[in-house]
Amino acid sequence: MGKNKQLPFNGVKVIDFGQYIAGPAVAMILADLGATVIHVDPPGGPLWDSPANAVLNRNKYCLRIDLKADKGLEEARSLIGRADIVIENFRPGVLTRLGLDFAKLREERPQLITLSMPGFASNDQLRREWRAFEPIIASASGVFSDMGQNRVLMGINPSFSPLPLASAYGAMLAVSAVALALQARQHTGVGDEIEVPLASAVMEGLSYNSIHIENYPERYKTLREKEIERRRSNDLPMDLSYEALQEYLDPFYRTYECADGRKFYAVCPSHRSHARRCLQAMGLYDEMLAAGLPRIDDPYLPISEWEGDASLGVYPLPEHWAKRISARMKEVFRTKTAAEWERIFGEGGFPGAAHRTTQEWLHDDHANAAGLVVDVDDREYGAMKQPGPVSWLEDCAESMLSPKSRCPVTFEHALGILDEQQGAELPPPSKTGAQGWLDGVRVLDLTNVIAGPHSTSFLGRFGADVIKLDPVAPNYDPWNTVVFGMSSARGKRSVLVDLNHPDGREVFNRVARSVDVIVMNAPDRQLAPLGLDEASLRSVNPGVIFCQLDCFGGPRRGPRTDYLGYDDLIQACTGIMVRFGGGMQTPEEHAHVGTIDVMCGFAAALGVAAALYRKARTGEVGRARTSLAALGNLVQIPFAYDYANRRPFDEPSGRDVRGSGAMSRFFRAADNWIYVDTSESELDKLDRVDGLNGIAVAEDPAAFLACALDTASAETWQTRLQAANIAAAVPDNIVNLRRHYSRPCDDRSGIDNGSYSFSVYADHPSGRCVTQLDPFAIRPRHARIRALPPAEKFGASTHAVLREFGYSDAEIEMLVARHAVGDSWSEEYLPS
């Protein structure tokens, strides 16, 4: 590391009124990046009693203030008067009613940035006043319903998961928004008032699950999807066992048992080389070719034009090849241990990882060596293993690896700490109209799959001009590029360039010289051969900010830093799959496509914002980094820590779990399920609810509640309980939310439409009618949010962009003829 420059948010002052997870997590991430954070608890201490508070409040100064008393209110105003950023995550209007009106505070100090993170949007007339704990948001937002193809086929609906997805997505969306507002403030002198509803945030996390493509081609449907359709059309039960379900999985996208009994997850579909390398390493490649496995040169042709019914590197494989290859791979996996296979896969350049528990991950050699897990000497628990940073700049990352314990302070001490900090000099407040936080910033996107492309599309909503550069010959199949790209390529101009061709390299150099930011997702060992190492890029554009995403990377190098991987592998090796499946022998992928990918995309945007902010303040150019592994920690923050005498890692897990406790779980009402999140501490409140009289003196309150709820409809109970300020929600599903909250595309971002908002693109460039979630979770009062246009066909902007960079039409045609550039991968937008 050596240089160890200043952390990007050094001097930024934050007041954190947050409770539970989302608000404190935003402030924690800002503190990790150098901000000075004063965390404010009520007089009785944190509302959530958990050792996770040691993680969430590290690097913070903590004090207690009674906001309901005049003295406390004055103290809060004094703190805010010195702050750059103020964070809260209560219900809409709570702080205003206490006397802390963000709009008025910003009238007095326009440079102030405020962040509110309610459970549901302030303009959601139905739910804004709901008591919105994590499972209530998840239930209302469709997280627990039809939870992936596995759970559908096993007939488990609803499915509970203890992962705090709404808080994790909300934290990453919110912290990136605050950072983007902060860097924009360096140019305008003006802050903003930002709202990030957690329900909207979790929907953005599920954007790859919520898209609907009319007349979706049969070739992209998995064996599981086809089996679901078959059972539904024949009115057959969904009753597959866990063991039977495994045989519906693609051979290159499933779990295998190894010689030592440990399970191993292989994820090698879609890439033109990964499945071949996998079979070669296992000694099966020639055997499968001899058995007649076809090799299709161009998977972007319609499947009707293929010379065969399958090809390695194209997902999914048809059933007969899937069964044949899986059977042989099962045999070969049993010949080596999981650790041996992990090295073979990693060093061979194809993705796979051993399943681990969360506790194993916290003590894993790579996690600790790479700084993905850090040691903190907490004032209460002593030596703790905690998650490392989620995003960092290379030249100062070392100083992020020794977080300080949360530190209690008095009000006077807190004021002194804030007064010691020298804030950034700001220009006079700009009088211009609403602008995007990234207006005028140009981004070159060299990424693939989900996390990287999602990060740059996300930057586009704030005004960034994003040019997406892909190879002339695609590395991935259409399922991975086009289907995912319909979400991740929105708002971009697509150009196809061969970086290995001298003329293509010159095209790249011309574009690279013009941009402010370059984003790439690849491990270090892949960068130098592509000319994307730091020295090569500096020679082309000395001032460019480079953002790198990878799978296993951390602030330091570790044994597996250069291993390739995807979201699924981080789920496997950090304990998410073991928890979701219920044990080491039955690991199960957490249901949602891009569970960690999308959060990692937001973390990359945070890194870009932090680098832009520091550059604007100091002129220093930083290289931003994040990884899927770092975000695998964040999504497990309620239990991703260890210390001596820690209680067992026994959080709810497995297929039979209905909730987090006896009175916080799914109950059956007369007609449907309902999630009720309460406890015996609320028995008096429950006793006053119509139909629950007597629960306060019941011998078994949970059993009493279960019997009572069965006497009326779920909607009736939802209304009664929420009116009594008891957290409850009927589980909705994504199909229903999409049906109720969709409108014809109107070039608006959707932030005016409550907690849920979709647009219907009847004239989508694909030629299909496509319904997609809006870019709506981040809601500034003043900055402009751009409604992202739909994803264009890959290569559609090659000619226009090259003309913009000085190429004549004749020169472009010559470059196309030489295959230095391209303008299409296929005749059809989405190959049929």
C-alpha cells in the first residue's frame, strides 16, 4: 500500500440518529471512509439490543439525547448546526414533529445534506404510517413469496429469510446517494434533502426478479421453470424434495459433494471458456465430445439454426445433457476434497467455491488476510471479528483495517470533536435549476454480468453519460448479456470494440482520454493483459478515476484474491447458502437473482463518488475498489461477527422456519398468511386489539395469537394490528405488485409513485413489451433523477460514438471490416 493517502471523507461531519440497521450502517460506512460520526441514541440506549451494534457503531462517538425534552432538542440542533450530513430512519414526519424539520434546517444552511430512510415512502398513503420492521417490509414487498424456483417447486410459500435485505439495499443506496450529493456539493455549494424508503430499496435489489419480458423465448427457460409450468398447467402439486430438486439444476450451476463430505458449488455457465475448463480439469471434456456434445460457434444465432441442441457455455443445457454431465461430475468431485477443488477451480480460471458457515468465513484465511474480515477491540465484547470495509480507495485502504471501538462521549465532548474538524471549503450556493449529481461526468463501462453493469447504469440516473464498451466477439451467452442487460444496460450507449486489435486499441484510447471514470469488473491478474493496469491507464488519461469490482478482493491481497467468481459463490463461501438451506448438508441458493451483485453495484458507485469527492477537494486521483465478498458481509450484518463466549450461530435457518421467534413469524389467518412481528413486551397493546382480548393473561401468548388470527382474514388483521401500532403485513408477491403499480412509460423516474413503481415499455427496442422497475428508490428534493431509457441492442451506438470521436463513416466501415469494432452480435435483439 505504501502511499496511504488521506481517507476520502476526512473532515466530513455526520450526525447519526439512526436505529436498528439501515441508518447506522450508512453512518458506519461513512466512518470507515474517514468521516467523523456522532451517533445519537435515546436515553435508554439503542432500540435494538444486539452485539451487531458493536459493528454498526464502530469508529463512532456515541451519546444519548432525549429529543422529547427541550434541552435534548437544543443539543441536537447544536450538533446539526456543525454537520455536513444528518441521518435518520424513523417513520415519515417523526423528527419534524419533535422539532427537527430537515427542510427548515436546510433553509438556514443550504449546504446541509439530510438523509431519511423510512420503511415505506412518505408519499405511500397506504403504508407510510405502518410500523415497518425488516420482515414487514420484506413481506409487503414480495421478498418472502414465490421465493425462487427451488422454493416454488418444493411448495414452500411463504419462505422466511433472516437476511435484512431491505436494510442492506437501503444502506447501500443511501450511502452512495449521500456520497454523490457530497461530491456534487463541491461544485455547487448546495446540499440536498434525500429520502430512501427501504421498501423501494429492496425492490431495486429485486429488479432482476421483477422484470417481465413478453413472449420470453423458450431457450432461456431452465429445467426448473419448465417443470413449474408443467405442474401448473396439469394442476399438479409442488412437492419436490430437496434431493429430487438437485436433479433439475444445470451441471455447471449446482452443488456437489467432495471426498471429505464438504459441499462445493460450481458456477460455470454462460461463459465461452469456463465450462470447457471445468470439464478439462475434471478429465471429462474429451469424454463428452466423444459422446456427441455439440460445439456451437455462434450461440447468438436463433436456436433453430444451431447444428445441435446444446453447447458448452450456453445456459441452460437441455435435460439429457444436463443429467449425463451431472452424473459424471458427481463421481469426479468425490475424488478430491473441497479445498483441493477450490484451488483447482481458482487457479484454473473457472468459478467455484466450497460451502462454509458464516462462523467459518469469519475465521477464513483469505477473508482475514484480504481485510474482508477485520479485528476490532470492542469496549464491551473485547476482541471481535467484524466485516471489513464495503468500498475503499487503494491508496488509503490500509488505514481502514483497524477500526476503533464505539466510544461513549458527553454532549460537550461531541461538540468539541466536531469543532476540531476542518471542513471542506465550498463555493457560494449555485442558483442554477435542478441538476443531476453527475451532470457532466462521463463514464466508460468495461464491465460484464450484473454487479459492474448495474453500477454504471445506476450512475446514469444521476446524469452521468455512460458509454458501454463490449468485445466484438462476446465472451458470454445471450442469457447472461442480453437478458441481464435489459436491466443493467439501461441509459447507456453500446459500442463493440476489440481491445486486442491495434485499431480497436486506438478507439479505446480515444474514448478513454475523454472520460472521467472507467469501471471494470475483473481480478488484478486480468487487468495488465488488457492494458487496464494502473500504469497503462495513467499513460492514456492521467486524471481518470478507475473503479474495479471483483469477487474475492479486499483492501489487501489474500490467497484467493485473483479467483474468478459470481454472486452465487459468495453466497456459498460466506454462509448464506448454508443458513438458507438449513445446514451444511443441504445448502441452498438464496432465491433472488443478483442478491449480492446489485449491492456490489451500489458499492462501486460509492467508490466512484468517494474518489470524485477527494479529487475535487485535493486533486488526488484514487483507484476505487469493492468486491462481492465485501457485500456478502454487509447482508449478514446481524450475525456476521464473532468473539469469545459469543452465543451460538443459531439464527433462524432452513426451509421450515416461519420467522425469527414465537411471536415474530408467519401466522395463518382465515384465508391467508400474515407476518406479525411482536413480542411479549407488547401484550398490553395486543390485548386492546379487537379479537385479541385476553392475550395478556394467556399462559401461552404465541398459541393464543395463532388461534385468534385464524378467526378473520389476513387483511382484516393487518388493518387492526397496524392501527394499534403492531407490526404486521400480508405477504404480497412481485407479480401482484407489478400488476398494481405499473403504468405506460412516461419518461419519469417514478419517485412520485409511492413505495413501488414500474414502467411498461410497449415499444421496447427488443420488439417485446417489457415491464421494468423504475429508478426510484433515491429521492432527492432538489437534484434531478433521470428516467433511464431502455437498454439498446448491443453495438447500436458504435457508429454514432465513433463519429463523435472523429472517425468518418468510411473509417468506421473499414474498422468493422477488420473486426476492430462491431455494431451487432446478432440479427435479433434477444436471440430466439
